Amino acid sequence: MTEKGKYASATESRRFVWEHIVWPLILELNDLSYTLKQYQKKRDEVCAKFNIKPSKTTGGFVSLLQKGIIFRENELYSIHYRLIAYLRLKADCDYATAIRESSTK
């Protein structure tokens, strides 16, 4: 990831984690929730593919939680309920769509 301002870097990190780790994992599992172990396995695969350290994705994952795109309940993480329709259709759900849908009241 390149040298950017604080906010641009956070957005880039969120986008990367969503588009390369979380959404592909959701589609693979065909379920709206996943465990931390499932996430870590997918993260490690993606990090190896892109030759980046897993620690580089931590901020993006935490930021997705803070933005309300993903939620944690006990040992499970799940996507915002408005994104379930994309899962059912097995549609591409990029970061812009995810942020728009999860911030719509």
C-alpha cells in the first residue's frame, strides 16, 4: 500500500479487506456469517497472494466493524443485513456498494 494521508489510507485498507477477504469469504461460505478462524485462513491466503503482512489488514478489518459493514456477535462476524440480497444473488458487492447499503437508514 502506498504512502497516503491518514483517511485515504484507512479507506484503502477497508476497501482491500472487503473486496479481497471478507466478501469473497462470504461468497465461498454462502453464509452471512463467519468465524474468526475462517477469516484468518482467508486473510492469510490473500496476504500470501499479494505478498503483504497480515498485520497490514488489521486496521481495515477493525474499520469495517466501526463503519457497521460487519458486526461481531460472540464468536461470529456477519455482514450488514442490507447486503444479504447481494449474497443471495451471488452478486459482486464492491466496497462502494457495501458502504452505501450499510449507511442507508
